[in-house]
Amino acid sequence: MTNATAASRLTLSQSWPAALEQRYKAAGYWRGETFPAFLRERALCLQHKEAVVAGNTRLSYADLDREASRIGAGLLAMGLTPGDRVVVQFGNVAEFIPVVCGLFYAGLIPVYALPAHRIAEVTHFARKAEASAYIAGRHYGGFDYATLATELCRAVPELQVVMAGEDAGHGFTSLSALQGNPDSLPEQFDPQSVAFLQLSGGSTGLSKLIPRTHDDYIYSFRASNTLCGIDEHSVYMVALPAAHNFPMSSPGWLGALHAGARVVLSDSAEPGTAFALIEQEKVTCVGLVPPLALLWADAASHSRYDLSSLEVMQVGGAKLLPEAARRLQGALPCTLQQVFGMAEGLVNYTRLDDSDELILNTQGRPISPDDEVRIVDDEGRPVADGEVGHLQVQGPYTIRGYHNDEAANARSFTEDGFYCTGDIVRRTPQGYLVVQGRANDHINRAGEKISAEEIEDHLLSHPQVFDAAVVSIPDDYLGERSCAFVIARGEPPRVVALKKWVREQGLAAFKVPDQIVFAEHFDTTAVGKISRRELRAQLRQRYLEQTEEQD
Ligand code: OOB
């Protein structure tokens, strides 16, 4: 019998204090359940019930269990050992869920890259996680991940590569060829060990890695199931990227599998594709970001598809304005649920039976009675109830520290272990949160988070760029778009050339600035040396004033 725990324990600084651990266990949040245990148990009880539908593939709970065992054992046979980190990068395709479950079965730790990530980001994840392997689907969204894998192996030579899809080639192992002895799979898992590493939105520089344990994560989606009405009759559709925390666990496809429900993966969130699937599979619940939800609402009014199975439409990832929420309610025949969450933990929901007043105007309240929410001023002092301030939180599914990143931990956690979310919120008398904005400089582009600093760094590496500042600009469709103010060194480069430069740094396309504005100089002289944050705020303000004057 092997044991998968030792290599994936949280470090002391990342684990919950003993008193909290006891409290969370006593309250029944942490039940000692693990991913392999619950998945195997569902397979045993539900057998031939459909678990996952993607394209032409339909996997029952028993199929999923069999595939996960084959993949997990195959990976161990390749020489990986429990506790090793494995970067996975898939679109919403049939292989994704069996691969992730296979990693769980083998005690290997998935690191979830999004399909949009490119070489610079994936290299960073592999290095930061000290990963041993990279598993991806060969083609998705017109991109060839085998080319990315080849480059990745040059940067991180110790990586082994497993490729799904026709003909792995390049000396990579093919996912379909993986074989191993199922008896080699570990039988015991520590419920408080790290189950996977999720990515942070990356508000300062590159994404950080977020260690989530079996106990904490399973609690978050088990409790979400109750709040989102998910049970064994539900059909949950994944329209956003399946590796993102929202469609994974709020309640997401993991919540759906835990409930014994059916998961439908849609490889496009575009209404034409998604509506056809809703009708065909009788989807009951879906999670969307605000711009997509509004697109769906418009399309629904003249759609020939039957959407009447839809019971709950969740909207989150970025702020849903009250007026937009009202439009959604009018257009779709289902309950609207606002979701305000973060990969680091805390998730807030409006409740399905809440009044319209709350559903339209707030981002919900925390999942757990033991989510301790604190709203503080710039000096860290609690603000009066109803006042706006910085949101800090600790609780049974909020991390205590990032993976392997002491500098970020010093910045993002208080001395008493609360996570500083970077969100500016106010709390209503009923305990609901209303998001007012962000304290730090990131752009929330339709739910995709972009760090101003990361993009400025890439712009500065261009030989014709002297200085650059990236800011968010309100956008009717995306919520926010990115605008880069650039001071050229000599002759300014062409806007298209500069955008191409950023793309060629190997970054996700959503990080390429939507707009580039050249400036003669940044007005820093009047105030002396000013911080980049002040500079960004000043540039943004001036830009908004100028565009207002023109309107
Ligand atoms: C979700 O997770 P992340 O990690 O991509 O981003 C978290 C950040 C939050 O700190 C907040 O700034 C923003 O995204 N956010 C919202 C929001 N939901 C997330 N801002 C305003 N209104 C909302 N409803 O985005 C995420 C994770 C789990 C569930 C849902 C979203």
C-alpha cells in the first residue's frame, strides 16, 4: 500500500492554526473526504449514469473512474511520483476531466493553465511549481500546443510531456497510450494535503500559485451545491474555461460530480453553440461572466432553441451592474445568481430565494458562517458598518499563503493570517457585499485578470519604448479594457507593431493592450517622484476627462 501525502503537505506558514482546524472539523466543514475517495464512491454507486458529456464523447461515472485509473497508473509508470506537480492545459474537451481525476488518483498535483496561456506564462507555472510533467490537448481554438510543448521543454528540460489528440509526435507520450498497474495507485491520501495548484489573477506581476487542499476545496463545492440547487438531477454546463475556479467549484463541474449530476462541456460560450447544447442536454445551471450573460440575454429573445430547462444562471468573475442584472432577469426565464469569488478561496452568492433587491444590487454573501470577513481602511482599521473599505478574509476554504512565494505572502496576508483580497467593498446591513472596485492595479477584462505591471514590463522590453503605464478604462461590453500609455524612444513604433510585440512575448491574447496611446512625457515633475500607482491613476483620470469633453 502506498501513501500519497508526504510530498504535498502545506508548509507550516500555509496551514491553518490548530484552533481553526479543530473548529472547521467540529462544524463538519472538513470531513476528511478526498478527491479519489469521493470519485470512486460515485463510480461505485452510480456506475452507468452519465457523468461527462463533451462533443461526441459520453462518459459514465464508471467510465470516468476507469479512464482516471488508467491515466493515473500510466503516469506513475512513466516515473512520476505522488506529490509531483503536473501542468495541465486543455480546452473544454472530453479528456480534461479524466486527466485531472487521473492526477488525483495518482496523488499527482495538477497546476491549471488556461487554454489562452502561452509559452511565457506556461514556463512560469512549470518553473514556479517545479513541475515534472506537462499534459495538454494537441489542438484547441486553432492553436497547436505541441509547438508550445517543444518550446517549453527547451526552457524546462526536466519536463516530461503527455499529449492528447491525434498522433502525439515530437517524442511525446500519447495520452491514449498511457498504461500502468492500477495497484500502483496510492490508497491513502491526507485530506489536509494539497490536491492541486490554482492560478491567481496576478495583480502584481506574474500569476501566483494557490495551494488548495482536499478538505477545504471539497467543502467549498459541497456547500455551493446546496446554495446553487445542484443535486443528482442537475445538468451543469461548463461554458467558461473548465480550469478556471468559477466553473470548477462554484459549484462547477466538481460540485456537479460530487452531487452525482451530469456535466456538459461546451467548447464555445457563443450563444449559437451553447443554446443548442442547453436544449439537447436539458442543462439546468450555467456560470457566465457579465459580458457573456448579456450576449446570451440578447440572443435569447430571438432564439429558436428551447432554453426552458435552465433553472439558474450564475454571473460572476467581474462586476454585474444593477441595470445589466435587470436586463438579464427580463430576458431569461431562470433565476439569476450573482457570484463573487476568488481562486484564493472566499466565494459569495446571492441566494436563490433572495429578494430582487438583493439579487440585482449585491454580489451576495459568503458561503460559510465561518467565513470571517473584515472591511478595513488604508491603515488596516475596521470601517464602520456600511462604509467602503478593503476586503480581508479568513475561513475554512481561504488559503493562508501562496505556494513558494514569501514576498507575495508578506504583501497579501495580514499578520493574523487574513487574506487581503485587493477588493474594495461595502457590506449591507444583511451582510451582503457590494463590490466597489479594486485597490491594486489590475484590469478585469470580462473576468480575465491582467496585471498592469506584467504588461508594462513587456512593453518596456521594446527598443522604441522609453516608458509605459497600463490602466483600465471602463468599457460598455467588457466592463474594463486595457489602455497602455507609452512614451516612445525616438520615432514611435506603430500601434499594430507594438501590439504584435506584446503578443510575441508568448502571452495570452487577452493581455495584449486593447488601446495604445502615445504620450510626450508623463507629468511626474509637479509632484516630484511619484509612484507607478499614482501615475496610472493620474493618466487614467486625465484620459477619462478628455474623452468626456469630446462626447
Ligand atoms: C473569480 O476568481 P479569480 O481568482 O479569477 O478573480 C478574483 C477576483 C476578485 O478578487 C474580484 O476582484 C473579481 O475577481 N471578481 C468580481 C466578481 N467576481 C470576481 N468582481 C466583482 N463582482 C464579481 N461578482 O473570478 C471567481 C472565482 C470563483 C467564483 C467566481 C469568480
